[in-house]
Amino acid sequence: MTNRREFLRRTALASGAVALGIDSIPAAAAPVDALSRPVQPAPPDRRIRLLILGGTGFIGPHQVRYALERGHEVTIFNRGQSAPGMFPGVEELTGDRVTGELDALRGRRWDAVIDNSASRSDAPDWVRDSANLLRDQADQYLFISTRSVFRDLSAVPATVDAPVLTRETTSGWSEGDPYPYGLAKALAEAEATAAFGDRTTIVRPGLIVGPGDETDRFTYWPVRIERGGEVLAPGNPEGDRIQVIDVRDLCEWVVRLCEDRTYGTFMAVGPENGRSISEFLYGIAAVTTAPLTWTWVPREFLAEHGFRPYREMPVWRPPTPGFEGFARFDLSREVAAGLTFRSLADTATSTLDYHHARPADRRSQLRAGASAEAEAEVLRAWHRSRGG
Ligand SMILES: NC(=O)c1ccc[n+]([C@@H]2O[C@H](COP(=O)([O-])OP(=O)(O)OC[C@H]3O[C@@H](n4cnc5c(N)ncnc54)[C@H](OP(=O)(O)O)[C@@H]3O)[C@@H](O)[C@H]2O)c1
């Protein structure tokens, strides 16, 4: 079974090369696992006590597992609703950030705190309460923020220093309204920094993808491509860019940022030079084997037929005025701080493995992307418009 799968992966890599117009991929002769693993980081030079706020959702478990692998002592803090007892042997503290029940955190000491769970409109309150409580009980506060905090990404390449949303610059928001997501996260970043000062680390991920993702935004593409047939591919094959982050690359890196006491503000997207939407789709096709053809449909036609970036066509976001750098981040600072990238082949394969292990009703009901019928309808309209 393993050998057959390995054979299929290697064959698929070779066919991916053909799709990309490359005569051959010399590395296709090497085992895929050797291609797909990032450079192995050195072992940590200290054992840390790590507190993870939100240890049982999508991203928390990847951090918990990696921190344990690296020999650290882990405590998680949740309400105990999502997955109580998920990690036997890991200390699980219970409380509720909505109601400010944080007593379980008092009187303890940690080397670093990773805050995953503050993502609602009241995120600034959550972070203010927990960061103020923990400022003398922990050396470092690492806040998981988002690429949505930016208000201007017109510079290409963009960097993490681009301007961020403020109350004054958030269009459509007025005092008294709930904070929209990007503004809430930007204000929450400021609360973390107000409490921890230069001991704060802010990490701003783009779309987080890979095993465990229940939003299905990335998953749509490997699942769709694996089905084969005529695949609707959106936009400008070379001009539209993609930068996302594999959840394992994100989570392993944030644990290492804590080991290394690395402070400051960082992006978490990849790969380093980004990739075009065609490299992205053909790269995913390289780990599948169903016969398929591609039909590229321009964004204007898709818009006329109700197919929106990030919605019916998830992950794809063509450049818009003021956001030309959205998927063109320069990541020199992040790479220097230890961010590494798995191959797209690894992300796509692991996502498919995760998807196929889900219950049948979940597999048949993706939460993102166009339905097969809607895709076929737009393809028919496109061919008609071309006289086909
Ligand atoms: N997904 C993306 O593409 C993306 C992109 C950029 C940034 N982000 C950021 O990444 C983080 C996403 O984390 P995630 O996807 O792992 O979240 P998640 O799956 O929703 O998990 C939330 C975690 O927080 C705990 N929690 C929820 N409500 C709580 C409360 N009131 N008090 C205490 N604990 C609570 C949950 O456990 P209990 O239910 O047991 O409490 C769970 O462990 C967010 O900060 C988000 O803004 C996500």
C-alpha cells in the first residue's frame, strides 16, 4: 500500500512537471518525503514552560504536539467545551474569556504565553484582561493576529510594517459598533504590547491551511482537483498570486519563537517568494491522479456570474487597489527569525489524507467553494460566450 502510494506520488510529480511546462523535475527521482520536509531545526537549547490560550481548536493542537516533541512543559487554557481531555498528561486549566473567568491562571509562572483564542470582536478586552493578569507571571506574550489587520497593502513587495487599521481608518465602523475582525485584532495587538512591552511577539498569519482545518477553504482545491474532469481555474494564471501558511509551519515556528525569546512583529505566510495561482493549482494536481483539464476563466466573467474571490473560488484573491501586496510579502525578517515552509505537495497530500479520514457526510459537504453544479454552470456559460 505504502509503495503504491509512493509510486503514485512520484508519477504525479512528473505529470505536474508536464502541466507546468517543465521537461522534467530532477527531484522527482527523490522520495517525496525528502522533498516535503522543511529543514529540520536544531534542538531547543532550553526547556520552557508554555501556556497556550486555546489549545484544543484548529491551531492549538499542532502547537501542543510540537512543544511536547521538543521536550517542553505545556499548559492549555480553554472553556473545556471543544475537546476536553484531548491531551492526557497535559495540564488543562478551565476558564472563560468572555466572562473574564481567568482565576485558574493566577499565581502561576510560565516562560511564554501563546494567545490563539482571541479572535472575536471583543478580542481587545480578552487580550487586555489576560495580558495584564499574566504580565508578571510570564516572560513573553505571543499573540496570534492576522493579515486582516492591514489597511494599506499597496506596496509591492509588502512587509509586516505596512499600515494597520485604527478606529479612525476603518471604513463603515462607528463608535459603539462591534469591532470588525481586522480592527479587533489590531486593537488586541496593541493591548498585548501595552501589557508586555518589548516582551511581546505578534504573528500575523494569512489563510491557515492543512490538516485540521474545518473551514475547507484550501481543502476545496485538492478535493476538487482530485475529482478530475474539467476544472474551473480562476483569474490570471500568472499574475494572481497566492500566499498562505501550512498550519504546521505556523505552529512549529511560534513554539520556536518562544524557545528563542524572539520578540517583534512578523507575518506568517508563504512560501518565501509566493506562487502564482497556476503554480498553486498545478502543484496540487501533482499529488492527484484523476485525468483533468483546466479552463481558466477571467475574474470579470466570474464576477458577472456571482463567483467571488475567497468565496466560490476560495484562497484566490486577485489584486485590488490598495491591496496589491496582499499575497506578495517580503519574508526576509520572518525567514531570518526561523520561519520554514513545507512543500505544497506535503500540504495538499496531508489535507487530502485528513479529508478522507472524515465522516462521509462531512466529506460530501464542504464548507467553502462552489458546488459541482454551480461550477459546471459557469463553465457552460463561459464556453457559450466563446461560441462553444
Ligand atoms: N483560520 C485562519 O485562516 C486564520 C487566519 C489568520 C489568523 N487566524 C487566527 O488564528 C486563531 C485561530 O485559532 P483556531 O482556529 O485554533 O480557533 P478555534 O479552532 O476556534 O479554537 C479556539 C480555542 O479557544 C478556546 N476558546 C474558545 N472560546 C473560549 C473562551 N471564551 N474562553 C477560553 N477559551 C476559549 C477553544 O476551546 P473551548 O471551546 O473548550 O473553550 C479552543 O481551544 C485566531 O486567533 C484567528 O484570529 C486564523
